[in-house]
Amino acid sequence: MAWFGKIAGGVIGYAIAKVPGALVGAILGHQFDRGMVKGPVRTRRRSASAADRQQVFFETTFIVMGHLAKTDGRVSEAEIGAAREVMRRMRLDETRMRLAMELFNTGKHPDYPVDEQVERLRRNCASHPQLLRTFLEIQLDLVLAKGAVTPAEREFLSRIAARLGVGRIELAHLEALLQARRRFGEKPADSAREAALDQAYRVLGVESTASDHDVKTAYRRLMNQHHPDKQAARGLPDAMLEMAKERTSEIRAAYEAVKAHRGIR
């Protein structure tokens, strides 16, 4: 069994960010050791397994979340609360919650090579672009949970999105969809029906003038993108499937509202 990578990674990580850094360093070192055992990457290529994608997705999600919270120079109580809210919505157990917070704190370190971590995510999930968009949605959830997106946060998100092959226009579209879902879910029972219906169309990503066929197509596309079974097959960690279930519930509720208004069968 190879141990060099784990030891070196742990030592370097501890020097950067103490115990959390040592944890992440050991994890990255483990990947290096696996490569040493199996042979050089240049002579042995393989597609990332679902387990690989799950591990890298989980690590990168909370490391980048910590770095995002630190973009304006300090992490506020609101940002910590927003991060915990995202974790709560994922329904992480105590062990995973603790690991998520350690990764979050590691990502806050200004010298952490966050771009390299994001590149690692891109390589592991290259064959599943929807998984990369789900990653960006989770990061957007953090900033939307605390209120407005600051210019520094928006610039950081744009940089990360570009590394993952998502342009500014598509990122803005993702943000608009998430905002619509939040508003649709938060509408009180006595809200004006017209306003609630407008948000439902926004959740589906179509105009109110769209044909019934286009509405159905948009609904099916979104359900295919976010359905927990599909996300699990792509490599979304089991601990995060609750968020996928929440997404599909929001999409289904919006479709039911539009369908009832139009009389679609």
C-alpha cells in the first residue's frame, strides 16, 4: 500500500490550515497514492467512477462554499448561517455535517488552491455536465440564502463557472431560476394568483405565452435534469439527494399550477 501521498498531503495541509487542512491534504494524497499504485496517468487512463465523482463533488462543494463566503474579506454570521442552512437542506448526518464544516473552513484559507480543486471536479464530472450545473446551483443557493449577491461573489462565481464550461449568460439563467423557485415556494396562501402563476412560469423557464407543448417539454427536461435517481446515477453524493428531491418538488408544484390554469391534461 502506498502512503507517501497521504503523509505528504497531510503535512502540507496542516501547515496551511491546521487540522482541516491536514484532512483535505490526506484525502488528496490518497488520490495520488492510488495513481502511484495503478501506474502513471499517461499510460493508464480511465473514466471516473460514480464513487470518485461523489467524493470529489462533496469535497469541492464545501471547499468552494468556504472560499465563496470569504470573497469579501471576512465570513459574516449571515454567511455561516446560510452555509448551515444549505447543509440542513441536504439533511447531512452529524458526521458528514462535521466534515462539511471542516472542508468549508479549509476553503476559507486565502492560500487554498481553489482553482485546482475546481479543475479536479471538472475532470471527474466532464461526462456529466448536469452535475456541474448542480454544483453551481448549490453555490448560488449559499449567496441567495443570505440575500443579495455582492460584486466580488458574482465575479468569483463567474470565474468558477467558466472553468466548468458554463458562461455568464447561462449562470445568470441558473440564478434567475433559483430566485424564481425561492419566490414560488415562499408565496403565502393569500398571494395574488397572477403573481404566483408568473413565478411558476419562471420556475419552468418559459414565458406565459409558450405553447402547451413547450410547457410540457420544459417540465420534462427539468425533471430529467433534477430527478434524484438521475442525479444519483451521475454521481451526486447520497447525502445531497434530499436537495434534488426538493428541486423536483418545486418544479412539479410549478407545473401543476400552470397545468391547472391552462387546463392541460
